Amino acid sequence: MESWSLIILVITPGVWSGDWSVTSENQCALKGTSVLINCKYDYPLGHFITSVSWFKKLYASGKWRLFPLDKLPLTPDHFKYLGNYRGDCSLKVNDVQYADEGAYYFRFTTKLNRWMSIKPTYLSVGELTTVIEPSTVTEGGRVGMTCMSGCPEPKDIVWFRDGQPVSNPVFQARSEDAGKYYCAVRGQESVRSAPVALNVQYAPREVTLSVSPWGDIRSGGTATLTCSSDANPPVAHSGYSLYKDGQLISSGQNYVIADILPSDRGWYYCQAWNNISWTGIDLINSTEVHLDIKYPPMNISISVDPQLFDEGSSVNLTCSSVANPAADSYTWYKMVDSDATSSMLQVGSGQLLSLPSVEDSHSGVYLCKVRNSLGEGNSTQVLLSMQRKENEGQSLPVLAGIGVSLLVTLVVALLLFR
């Protein structure tokens, strides 16, 4: 029986040195991870372990005291003893928090004695921190990211931008690289750093010019032209310029045309600038927008060809105007006097009124009325009259002159004869 007991003592850990001891190493753990505190203990021959306990040193009631871990108000699995009663005193701490930082002690009890570690095991808690240099960069600039923890740096770091993996923490910045970055340890991606924003600045792009209301714009109405762009930093109000037919007409993001005139018709575009040069170009233009003004007929006039004509001649009266949309109806009228009143008599239609053989009845005052889908208007009145022939009206004075000459000659002859 004694030999059997001897065999048990030889294979039981703790009998090799026969010294009272607790050996462990300080640990540094990342917040949110789990950490294993490796620990070994030893005791003299002839002792049998009856209990083991871990303690944490806390300040309470004005002094430092040791509190058993199983008495702390924590979840049951926060501290988990992975050791045994034969020399292994390893302790696992799950979901490490900053409150777990501090000094820990191990104590074991035998049937004859008890022993507590002389030197504490210190647990430090670090947290992953992302550092971006620079945090604001112009498109095309170099960006470098570093993951720090306060503990020995993890060897296998992975990077994410807005939840998507990033292959390289050093890169040339593009506008689409802007976002929030964080680092994590591979295999423990749920433990991550706080996100850090990268701001990528770039010159204006996709510059647009919009017109409100869109579609047909009538003369006399109001239209608002608005410039916009994709830029970082955003283009300031004063960073926009508006051009009409290549000429600068306004500075600012919005331009209001009140009481629109036909002369406002033309090609418009805007220009944007935010102090960021893009491929050597500082000013970026929008595409051109054509502003088409709709208005009823105006500036209506009548031309007569020829202006001087005789009876029986051919005369053409042409009515012209400006209108948008173009005039679709021309009507000719002649003023007729009757009983001290005037009325208009329709005498033709179409832009051209042709009189192939002018008579006295054609003389008078004419006007044309022009219409399009937006309204109508009248021309100024034109007087149409024939010129008299050169010998008409001169024959009577000539005959009268000849008669007077003959009479004078006859009187003179009679006087001389007497």
C-alpha cells in the first residue's frame, strides 16, 4: 500500500520542486476581446489542494483590499477558471473592459496550509485606435492609416471603410475613398476601433444648370436659373457664374429673370469654382441650356412694293412680324368710311396681299392682323395712293398759256395797223 502511495506522489505536479510558488505573466488585452492569464503554482510534497481562488485588488472604504472574483457583481462567465488542482492556475477573462484593468492574485489552500502569490499579475486594457494621416486630403494625395492599441501591436490587422474591406492602408486618394475607416484584428472583427472619417476634397464636377419652370416660358413671366455641382468643399454661392451666349451676366448660384422679354432668349451655361484645381483646370462649365421665350406677334409692319405706282400697276403689300411660335394667320383689312364712321373691311389673307392692277378703288388705309397660338396683334396703318401721270393736269395750263399769247399778239397787230 505504501508503494502505491509513492507512485501517486511522484506523478502529481507540485512535488518536483517542493516550493510554495505562484508564477504568471502580466497581460495586455484589447477591450472587447478575451484574454488568458497563464499561471502555474507549486507546493511541497505531502500537500493536497483543497481550494483555489483568484482575487482582484480594489480600493474600498479608504484602503486597498482583495476581493474574490466570484464575489464581484459581474456575469458568471466573465471570469472563468481554466486551471486545476494540480499546478495549473490559468484564468480566462471574457469581454475585457477597462474596469478589468488592475492587479490580480492567486491563492490555493491545502489540508495543511495555504499560499497566495507574492507578486500580482497585472492586466492592462487597450483599445484599437485608427489614425489617418492626413484626415483631409486633396484628390490624388497620399493617405496612410495606422492601427494603434496601447498593447503590443496585433500582427494581423484588417481595415474597413463603411463596413467594406480595404485592401491597403496606404493609397492615393480618390473622391470615392471618402468615408469612415476602422481597423480590427483578423478573426475578431467584432472588436474594432472607433471609426475615423477621411475627407477627400475635389474640384467641381457634374456642373448642371436647371431652369424653373421647365418647358415653355412666356414673355412677361418669371424664370429662375439655378447652378449646382458635385464638389468638396461645396461651391460657395459666389463660386458660380452665369453666362448667356458666352457673355457673363451674373455671379451667384441663382439668377431670376422677372418680366421675361423675347431678348432673354439664348444659350445659357454656368461655371463653378471651389478653389480646388482638377487636372490643371480651375473652372468647370455646365452643358448649355437653351432658353426659348414664347410670345405673341409683335413689331408688326407693312411694306409696299413698289412705293410709287400708277393706275394699272401691280403692287404687293407684305406683312411681317416677330413671334414665337411663328405666326400662323395673317388677315388684311381696309378702312372704310361710312356716315362719318370707320369700319374695317377684310380684303385678303396670308402674309402677302397682291394687287395685280391698281385702281382708284384700291386707294385707302390698310392694316394687317397677325395671330399665333398665344395671341394676336395689329400692324400700323399704311396709306395706299396712286401717283398722277406727269402730263395729266399740265395740258390745261399749257393751252391757256398759248391762248393768252395769241390774244396779245393779235391786239398788238391791230394797234400797229391803225
